[in-house]
Amino acid sequence: MSIIRDLEQDILKIVKSLGYDLDKVNLIPSGRKEFGEYQLNNAFSLAKQYHQNPKVIAENILNELEKDSRFCGLNIAGAGFINLSLSDEFYIEAMNTIKQDILSNIDKQEKKRIIIDYGGANIAKTLHVGHLRSADIGEALKRLTKLLGHEVIADVHFGDIGRQSGMVIYEIKSRYPNLCYFKEDFQGEEEELPIKVEDLQEIYPLASQKAKDDEAVMEEVRTITMQIEQGHPGYSRLWEKIKELSKQDIKGIYKRLNVDFDLWEGESDCYPYIPKVISLLKEQNLLRESEGALVVDVKQETDKEPMPPLVVLKTNGGTVYQTRELATLISREERFNPDEIWYLTDNRQELYFKQVFRAAKLSGISKDTTNLEFFGFGTMNGPDGKPFKTRAGGVMNLADLLDMVKQEIEKRINIDMVAEDKKEETAEKITIATIKYADFLPFRSKDFIFDVNKFSDLEGKTGPYLLYSTVRMKSLLTKANCDIENLHITKIKTQEEKEIFQLLLRMPIILENAFQEKSLNDISEYLYKLTSSYNKFYAENHILTCEDNALKESWLALTKIVYDTNILLLDTLGIMVPEKM
RNA sequence: GUCCAUAUAGCUCAGUAGGAUAGAGUGUUUCCCUCCGAAGGAAAAGGUCGUGGGUUCGAUUCCCGCUAUGGACACCA
């Protein structure tokens, strides 16, 4: 157990020894530092429970705490706030323990197997701004979940089938009707694609518009979509080729973002499981015909919200997104037997997943013991508060967005210290750090505003600030020119040092909260607080010229702990740290 | 229409298992490199926590009404 949780447990024991029943004690960093470093607010709830004066209870607890040499500066303020600080000896021992093994400052959880579905990349088009958050947040959650001791399987779950495939094939067919893939007697011959990946950016929206304007086109798109599903040889082969083209492009962008998956599978991989979806639903008598389609009723009496039936098979017999989601569930259950499956998408898909989860549980497609969770994230809006668009009003490609920010950052940074052949790589790392960190700061499920200026900012609470400070710590440790691993903290001189220690003790709680909320803003805020506390300390104390050797050693050891913590947390967020910048 | 979110400093956002004086960045106005990397540090100013009630010793936090904004509401994903 981490040091801070250990301490809370000990306080809990002390409170219980007084005859009070309590399940948890929180050591809260005090809002009023003049009273002490930490506060305990438990006297209030105990006062209610035992109909006693909170001040009396606080005094009882305080009397016991005073017997423990780890605590100092104990006092009671207000109606019953218990204030306390920790002794220097305690901090010194705690910090040396953490320095020895940074991972000891994390509370591992009971191991579960968790599938995280956070890609949602669509084959018909390149990644766009809407994919940024799921990539950033999903990747970081994956890393956090692993760090806390779980087994994680990350799945990109490509949108590689469905109407978009029909759209693209329709448009290519109308442009290049003589391609071998469109021949009646297609025999599996090959022909080079007449399009490049960039063309998809234009083909899909164009076809989409045509279908919207003309019902006859839409009908043909539906038919083609069905035919691809059913394995029409020419269409299927052509679609396979387009998939390869698009996947390469998409993988390249994920790589730039330092995002990686264990499974690069797509919706189409679930097709072998579709018949089983239908038969399971039939067995449970859940399928009903409605307006030509086959649906499952998922409404419950307690529902206040609209809960339409879930369409499983369309009037033309084709599947929809939700059907494939159910089939994918069977596949995941059978192949991986997970404890939990998390779906990370835009908030707008919440209802669909609710429907799918219900159908999956009703039919037994997903086991009762498998925990299906939806974690939505907010929309990225432009400075006008509306969904982010290009100047022309279209959807912005993710790669373009990255380049745009990178260009802006290259104008602002000064990387003279970086060797010529590393400059490009460094600028790229700074760019990704800037974007990701800005993306993590708002709470996961809230909409937020993307402003190029803000996302290219190098100063203040930003990715570059964290990178710069971390690189500077590294540089200092190198210049100290000694065996950093074997240094120990033996002395504490300033208040700034203690504030850093308090923050370091807090790390396990931050990680636990972030995991609980599935949001990275806690970790991001924490990194800023830790780094800025260190920077304040750094500005006020000249470490390398310190003449007190014991103090100098302690300060270097402190620097090492902060550095290691930053590296660990930045890596958890999926942010890469350059050697120099 | 039904349901779900959201509303906190000029701007962008944190925060609350109900707790002491509501925080940060940015912007504005100042100050700090003869010394470890100034992408840094220090300071000032900036708030009726959308609005009206209720519960409570105590509400930005919980409950109800209202207003505003965004979103969802079967054969798209």
C-alpha cells in the first residue's frame, strides 16, 4: 500500500479504537495552511452519527494522534476541523522509500481483463478532429489502467463496413465504370486503384451529398452496401483494396499521436458472428418485426428518456452498426473472456450503447458478469462555440490540424540547443505534447473549445512547460555529475521542499481518482502543480552551488524523484519527452 | 414535444463523498538573469459560482421551478 493510504489506515484505526465506527479517513490537504498541512473533517459526520459535539469528538481524536510521533502541529479549529502536519523525519523516510522505487508510490488494483474500444476510425475517410479526443484519452486511459495493474486489450475497431463503403464504391463506380471490379464476370483479377488516399477526402462527402439529394442514388448505395456485406466478389475486392490504402494512412496518424492498439480489427471482422446474434435473439424470443425491420424492444418501465427499439436487421436484410456491435461482443466474449469492456466515443452515442448493452444482456450475448461501460467525451468546438470546422466550413483532417499547430509552434520555439538532426523530431514531440495536454485539461465528458492559438501556447499551464521543466531537471542532474541513484534525502530546509513532498505523497490518490472518473484532467493538473512547485523551489535555491553537502545531496535526490514522477506520468498520458529542447 | 448534458474571473477551464477566506492558466499592470536552461520565478488587479425557492449549524456542491446553450430521440455511424 502507498504511504499516504497507509497513513490514512493508521488514522482510521486510531479513530476506531476510540469506539467510533467509520469506514474511511481522508487526509485532506488543508485549505488553510496557517493551521497545518492536512485537515481531517471526520468529526462532523461522527457528530451527527453519535449526537455529540464535533469539537469534543475532534479533541478525543486529537489526543490519540498526539501520541504518534509522525504527526505534529496538531490543533482544532472552527467547529471541529482537525489540523495536522507531518514530521520532518516522516517525510525524509517516505521520500527515500519513493526514491528507491517510484512504482511503490502507486496502489495496484485487483487485476481485471479490460477491453478498451477507443478508435472508431472510419475507413471511408482519414482521421478528422473528432477522432483526436478518443485517441488521446483512450490511449492515456489504456496506459493508466495498465499502470494500476490491469490487463488491457486496446481495440481500434475500424468502421470498415456499412453505408460509407457503399457510398465510396458507388462514387468510384460512377467515375470509373470500366474497372475490372465492376465487371459482371469478375474473376478475381487485379487492377491498380485509380485513386489515392487523399481522394477519399473528396469522394465520400461528395457521394454522401449526392445520396442525400437523390433518393435513387441513396437506394443504389443501400444496394451496394448490402452486396458488399453479402460478399459480392468485385465490390468486396475493391473495398478490401480501399481499406488497405486507408488503414495505412490512419495508422500513420495514430503513430504520430503515439497511439497504439493491440487489435487492429474492424467491424467487418464480426461477420462470422452475425448468425449467432440472430439465433440468440430468436432463442430468447426477443426479435419482433416492425415496419419490415427486425427489432428488439429494450425499453424498461422505469425509463424516462426516449428508448426506441433496437434495429437488428434492416428491411432489406442488411445489418446496422448496432447489429455489428452485438456480433463484436460475441467475438470479444468468446475470444477474450473480459471482465470489462469500455467504449469511448462521443457523448452523442450514449443512447445507442445503452440499447446495445441491454440487448446484449437480455439475450445473453454478453455474460451477466461482463461489465459493459460507456464513457463519452465532449465535442471539440471552434472558437465560436460550434463544432470545429475548417475555414471553408468543412470537417478538418486530424493530420492537417497537427500540421497547423506544428507550424505555429515552429514559429515560436527556439530549439538552438537541439542538434540539427533532432530538430524535426523535437518539434513534433512538442507539438503532440501541446495538443494532448490541452486536450486532457478539461473534464472528459465536457465540450471544450479548440483555439489554435491556445493549442500552440508554450507558456503557462501547457505541455511545453512540462517538457521544458522536465528537460531542465534532467540537465541539472547530468551537470551534478554524481551517482544520483545512491543519493538520499537527509535534510529539509525550506517550506517549498515540504510542499513538493506533500504533492508526491498524493500521487496514488490522483491516479485512483483519474481511473475512477476515466478522466485525465486530475493527472494533468497534478503534473502542473508538481512541476510548478519544483520550479518555484528551483528559482529560490541554487542547488549545484549549495555548500552544505548534505543539503545539496537532499536537493538532488528531490530533483530525481520529481523528474522520475514527471517521466512516469507524462508517459502514462502518452506524451513523449525529448532529450533536449 | 420528451429526455439528457452544461451555465464558476474579460477569455479558456478546474473544483465540491456539503466545511474554514471558491482556484489555475491566459490577458492587463509591475518586478527578477555577474550564479544550475527566463519555454522560468515573484506580485497586483479581476467573482452576488445563470436565476428564484427549498433542505441544513453550514450550499458553488443536494432537491424543485425558471432561463439560456448544446445534444439524443429505430432500418446513418
